[in-house]
Amino acid sequence: MTKRVVLIGHPVAHSLSGDMQQAAFDHLGIDARYELWDRPPVELAEAIAELRTEDFLGANLTIPHKERVVPHVDRQTEEAHATGAINTLTKEGRKLVGHNTDVAGFTVALDRLVGKQKMPRTAVVLGAGGGSRAVVLGLIRGGFQRIVVFNRHLHRAESMFKHFGKSAAHMDLRAMPWHESIIEAELAKAKILVNATSIGLVADESPVPAEILTPDLMVLDLIYAQTRLLRDAASAGCKTSDGEQMLLHQGAAAFTLWTGQPAPIDVMHAALVDARAHGVRSAEGEPDGTPVDAAGTAGTTGA
Ligand code: NDP
């Protein structure tokens, strides 16, 4: 019987995870199908209940469900528990186990961005959703001393900080209101900037004005595209990276959890590159139909 794996999100149309995971199943001859389920929050519980039946191997969760899914699982791994966010589900019989493979994916992406330089100790993170929680845990584990999180709705960043509580007691972890002048002041003290908001996912917008980006910053956008932020940062002389490595490595870890087999990373990467060449501009969101050029630069008009 063909096993099923689903990505539950809202939206999920044209997600790159489908291309990447299906290529891996096919390459290893695993009889499994990766499906995209667009389910608004009100339909999440019903969708999760369906996964308990035998034909499902597991699932991925994306915007906006990573935190909402937590009460629906039977058990969580240490990373899921530590972040309070779940992006992958596996099965133990009818039981559902929640994992967070975004942490591992982010760590690879950060290591690649920093390269041979010494790992910095100060970071600014924009956004406080499910993706941001994986980023912040990755930074805490990476030995960062000061992490400042800005979010449009400050209470969400504050509740994230309450959640991290003791694990961050040794460091300077702050939630701050979204004011341009405060972001600018914090960027002047930071070495790493991570965009974990969905600004730039659908429209060609940046979360921060280009003028506040300085050349010594390293900028990672979780969105898998040459976003306006990344283009502005590159023009300012910053080292930059998009969400490709995070997407690839969180997906590889999920694949291994579902199948018990090492993920065919090269095949998955090729599938991502191919999907991107066909005009998909986001990590897990909508394509705008704009093919990217040879340098990987998306069109500037946005969706
Ligand atoms: P969530 O829905 O959990 O969080 C969305 C975040 O974006 C919140 O901080 C939200 O702020 C902020 N936001 C959205 N719109 C605006 C706006 N107009 N102005 C200011 N802030 C805004 O999503 P995720 O955390 O799951 O995903 C966030 C992004 O990261 C997405 O683009 C996703 O594709 C990407 N991602 C990529 C991954 C990868 O593997 N490359 C992995 C995980 C995420 P507020 O709380 O105030 O609403």
C-alpha cells in the first residue's frame, strides 16, 4: 500500500517540500506519496486526527501551525519541547510524535553562512513564530551571548522568552517592540541578522529599511528566495544566505525520521534547484511565476 506523508499549512500551494521529499522517496524506491494539505487553523485538529490511520507515515507542519499543533501530539522530542514548536510528525502505531527538525536545519544554514570565521555571539532575530523558535534555540545552543528578538506583536516574542526560561538564564535574551530606531540600534551591536518573519515571502518587501544594514552584518533570511532584504544586504556589503540550506536539512532530517534511511541530500537539493528554476520564490509559500535568473535572483515585482 502506498504510504502517505502530508504537509499541513495555510497556504501550502506549490511548496518546495513536496518536490524535495517526493524526489527522495522515488530515488530510493520507497512507495510513498507526499501531499500538500491547505488547512486553516480551524481545520487543524481534524487533519491531525486523520493522520492516526494506518496509511500515513507522518507529516510536516508549516505556517501557521507549528505552535498550534503541540496540544494534538502524544509525545514530543526534546527539541520540540524546548522550542514549543513542531514541524515534523512521526507515528508510533496510532500515536503521534512531534519533532522539530528546523533546529538542525537552521544550525547547518548558520554554519554555512559564517563559514571559517569565528562564530559570532550577538544576533538580532526578526519574528517570533514557529520558525523563529527554532532559530533562537539554535543560537542559544550555538553559544550566542546576546539575542534580541523583534516582533510586530510583542507579546508573542515575550511568551517565547518565557518558554525558553531557564535554558537561556546564562545569557542576554530580549524581546523588543518593533520600532525601526530600536532595530537600528540593536543591529549596530549585532553580527548576525535573521529574518524569521514572512515579510518578503509573497510580496517584494523587506522587514527593515536598506539604510540600517551595515557591511559587517551577516544576514540569513529563512525565506528560500533572493528577497528584497537579501538584495539590500548584499548591496550594503553584507554576507548573505537564503533559506535553502535550512529547508534542505530540516527536510533531510524529517525524511530519515519517517523512513529510517539516510536522506539522499543531493537528490533533494537537485529537486529544490529545479523547482526554483521553475519560478518558485519562497521557502514554503506561493510562487509568483517569476523565473529566477542564473544568479538565483528572483524578479523584483513580487506576487
Ligand atoms: P508563523 O506564522 O509562525 O510566524 C510568522 C511571523 O512573521 C510572525 O513573527 C509574524 O509576526 C511575522 N509577520 C507576518 N507578517 C508580518 C507583517 N506584515 N509585519 C510584521 N511581521 C509579520 O510562521 P513561521 O515562523 O513558520 O515562518 C516564518 C517564515 O520563515 C516564513 O516565511 C517561512 O517560509 C520561513 N521558514 C523557512 C524555513 C526553512 O526551512 N527555510 C523553516 C521555517 C520557516 P506576528 O506574530 O506579529 O504576527
